[in-house]
Amino acid sequence: MSRNSSISSSECAAHRPHAVYPRFLVAAGLGVVLTLGLSFVWNWLVDPYGMFGTPRINGFNALKPAAGARIRYAKPYYADRLRATTVIAGNSRPEAGLDPQSACWPAAREPVFNAAVPGARLALQIAYAEHAMATGEVTQVLLGLDFMDFLVEPRASPKAPAAHQFSHVNLRVGTSGMDNPGYARRRAAEWFQALASLATLSDAVQTVLRQGEDHVTTRRADGFNPGRDYVAIVRREGQAVLFRQKNRELVTRLRRRDDAIFQDGVQWSSVFDTLERFLDRARAQNVDVTLFINPYHVDYFTAIRETDRWPQLDAWKMTLSRIARRQRVPLWDFNVINA
């Protein structure tokens, strides 16, 4: 036997790397595709933020612990699916205070969607409401109003800013009810990014692992925040710790003297202007709006008094009353001290 004929096939392959590399690349590529495919399917099935509308299964993905941190990003897609008749709007108070599943809602007002967003200024709160109005057969909007959301820079213009889109969230409308032509395209991009994201994968795993926790935070498909995490804090540390934290934050902000209810020289502001323009648009769409002033704890009133903001609180309510009369919409004031 010649020397050449005794060379093994593996040795031949070693001399022919071009025959090995393609097989390796194909295998590696298939592995990547399979891994990504499984990740996509897992992220969609668990749906940790609730943005895809995957059915919620008790013990698997019914609770959404990661949704709270991404609620501004995901809540527009909640509204797309529900197609509400009644929309709740405002900040974190109505988000956790008005339950769309309450027995108090008349059947004619259902389904009810909670479009309120925590930490948002009034213009963004309204934009979320108008997004929901654009996706369903909305006939009623309940808009919660908060004193802190009306504080403005006195030297700025008292007129609402020019219409624009909110770049950090994907909504069907902008600050003046203008259409967003790129909404569907950005929705597709955001869904793909969420499906392919390692952060989503991690949140999906945590979502499944935390289903058994008694008081894990979550958001329901109707946009409501049931406040389960506060129950855990109260049981573990008591209510006083929550009051101390909120009161410190409130007093710190109220003591700032670079903001006020009105802009300089006028009994008006860009926030009041934003509200009135929204009421004009709602009336043109035959949507009934009910305004209500959020209820405050007595500690809140104490902070307002101690920071000499009480005259501004009164002026704020009087201006809201004039707007409500002019627009012929109800204004409910739950912002009082009583038994």
C-alpha cells in the first residue's frame, strides 16, 4: 500500500479546510436561528409586559411583574385590543383608584379601559386618552386632574406648545390630537425588538417564576393597577413608611418657588390651554368628558398650607370651574376635607 493511500479521511479533511468551514457555519447559523426562534416564541407566550395580548394563564403568565416599569411603552397596545367605550385618564391616582371591573359601571359604559399613566404631565395623560379614543367606540372619558400637574414655569408662554408627537412612546395622536402616520410601522418595530430582546427574555423568566408570590406588582389587560405591591409593603413595614416617603417628596416639590399655577401677567397657563383644547376636540368627536379633581389625604392639604400654596390651590379650582362651565362639562371635586 502506498503512503498516500494510508492517509485517513480526517487527515484529508485537515488538508481541505474549505470542506469543513461551510458545514460549521451552517451548523452555527442553524443554532443561532433555532435559539432566536425559541426566544421569540417564549417571549411571545409569556408576554411579560402584556404588549402582545397573549392569553393570560393563571400560574404561568397571568401576573405581569415587569409591566409596571414598561407601562408607558406597553399601555397603548392594551388600548388597541380592548376598544373601550369608557376611558379613564390621568396620573397614578386614577390608575390605581378606578377599577374598570367595578360593579358600579353601567353595562352601556362597558368595556372600560384605564389609560392613566403614572408620573405623566397632563398633555401626555390626554394623549393616552386620545389614543384610546382613536382605537375604540369611545363615548365617555373620565379625566382626573391633579394640582401638581398644573404647576408651570411662570415666564413661559401661556399657550399650549405647537402640536408634536411624543418621541418616547408610540401613540396614534400627538398633543393636539394630530394623527401619527408612523404608528403602525413603529408598533411592528417595537414588537420585534421586544421579541428579540435579552431583557424581555429575562423578564419573561422572572414573570413565570414570580407567579406564586402573594403580592407581586402587575397590570391588568384593562390597564388597571391593582396595587398588590403596596399591600406587601404595608404588611412588612406598615403604612407610615409610605406616608413619610410621599410627604417628603411632596413638600420638597411644593417648596420650589420657580413654578406656579399661572404664567406671568395672566390668569392662565399652557396646561389650562392644553385641557381646554382637548375638551374642544372631544366635543367635536361627540365624546362626553367628566372632569374630576383627585382626592387628597389630609397630609397633602397640610403640606400645601405649610408651603403657602393654598391661594394657588383655590385659584386652580376656580379656573377649572370656569373652564368646565364654558365647556359645559361636569367637574367633580373630591379634593376636600370631610368626615
